[in-house]
Amino acid sequence: MYILIFSYLADLIFGDPEGFPHPVRGIGRLIGLLDNRLRGGSGKRKERIKGVILSLSVTGATFIIAYLLIELSRRLNPLLGVFVSIYLGYTTISTKDLRVKAKVILREIEMNNISKARKRLSHIVGRDTKDLSREEIIIASLESIAENTNDGIIAPLFYLTLGGPVWAMVYKAVNTLDSMVGYKNEKYIHFGWFSAKLDDFFNFIPARISGILISLASFIAGKDFKNSFKILLRDGRRHPSPNSGVSEAAMAGALGIKMGGPSFYEGKEVFKPYIGEKIREIHPFLINEALNISFIASILMLCMGAFFIWII
């Protein structure tokens, strides 16, 4: 239990400072290396097989390295083993990092630096941002906060609870694979197929927990809990992703806004079904409201995880 709690507290204190050694960056470099070596010139079937090899190699290496790091450090010194476990667990959570990046976007919007806000937004979303309007930047930020509440907070805490730092690291490897090679364009349509499906599988349960916790958090935050739960049930499955729409629907309902619609990825227009209803006007302060809901949801997940570990 203390590894879960101290990992979460370490994230709140340290976040993700630039230049700080981070295992997820190492996972990203490994994916990039194997991507360059495996992908290309094979045809659909071989590309898919190579994609499976990539995913299993990265997740397998992550599991083995994380496990050995913890076990070897424990044998050297039990206290060192605890420290390494907390460190690895901490690096899988992004509560503070999400808040910091969203706050920077909010500040640029409030200062009417729209071009800078677009650039900052590009650091947390995959879509093209260079032509987004002020309102579109806000909506994209809210969608990212909702999605990253699951990917960067609830899901890592879920796997940290069930399998400790090792499985939390495996989850981050799966999530990083999806973000880097998950099929979003012709380049990765076959090679990244398995990585995308693996991410869908790993996120299936956490995403639904995230949706429920966001709704509960909206009640605690004094937002529209009933509408959040209604939109969660009604629109949670409208998103092209089987998981992303769940947290987005809960957040859209809580804030009383509409998400989705047309977006551009590498110059190509992609239309996502609308989620939610436009009850309120789009305003920058909604970013703060979404961050508060996200933070409360993280506390709820931490309490659930600690209670689960305690009773078993």
C-alpha cells in the first residue's frame, strides 16, 4: 500500500521535470529503434507479424528490466528496493504533469497568445493545432485532460494496485507503443495494429473506472453529476476508440459542453462523433474545472487502490 501512496505523492511533488531520468523515455527510444529496424517493405501479413514482435519485445523487455531492477535492489538493501519500487511507480503517473501542461495552455489563452497556445497544445495532443481557434484550443485541451485522466493517472494507479510497479511499467510500455505506432495513418495501419489493440485491451477496465470516477468527482466538485452520468451512459461508446470516449463523455457531461467534431491529423480531416450537449459557453476557466475534477478522480482512485490492497 505504501508503494502506491508514496508513488502518487512523489508525482504530486516532482512531476516530470525536464532532463530527469525517466523510464518511459527509455521505452520510447527502444520503440523508435525497433520501429526503424522492423517496419517496412513486407506486405500486410508480414507487417502485422513484425508489429506483434515489436509489441511483445517492448512489453517483455519492460517487464523483465523492471522486475530485475526491483529484485536486485531488494537483495542489495531492502530499503533500496522500496526506493526503486516507488521511483518506478512514480514515473508511471502524470497527475502533476497534466496540470502543469494544461495550466501553461490556459495562461497563453488568457494572455491572448493564441499561436503560443496552439504550440503548447501540440505537446499533449496528436491532432494538428496550427489553425485551431481559441474555442477549439479550449475544447481540445478539455478532451486531452479527460483522456489523460485515464491514460496518465487512473490506469497506472489501477495496474500499480493490482500488479505493483512492474505491471504499471508494462502498462506504460503498452500506452507508449499505442501513442507512437498505434495505427493512425497509412504508415502504421498494419505495423501498429497489434499495439493499438493491446492498448484497447489494457485500458478497457480502467477507462470505465475513469468514467465513473469522473462523474463522482464532478459531484464532489459541485458540477453536474447527473448530466455527467447521463452523457457517460449515452455517449461513452460514440468515440472511434472503445475507451477514450468513456472519460470524455463523463467530463463533457460534468462541464456541460460538447466535444468531438472534425479534427485534422497530418493534414487529413477526421470526424469524431459529437459527445455531450452544449449547455454552457466555452470559456478558459473550464480548463481549471476539468483539472479539479481530474485531481479529485485521482484521489478517489488512490483511496480505492489503497483500500483494495489493505483488504487483501
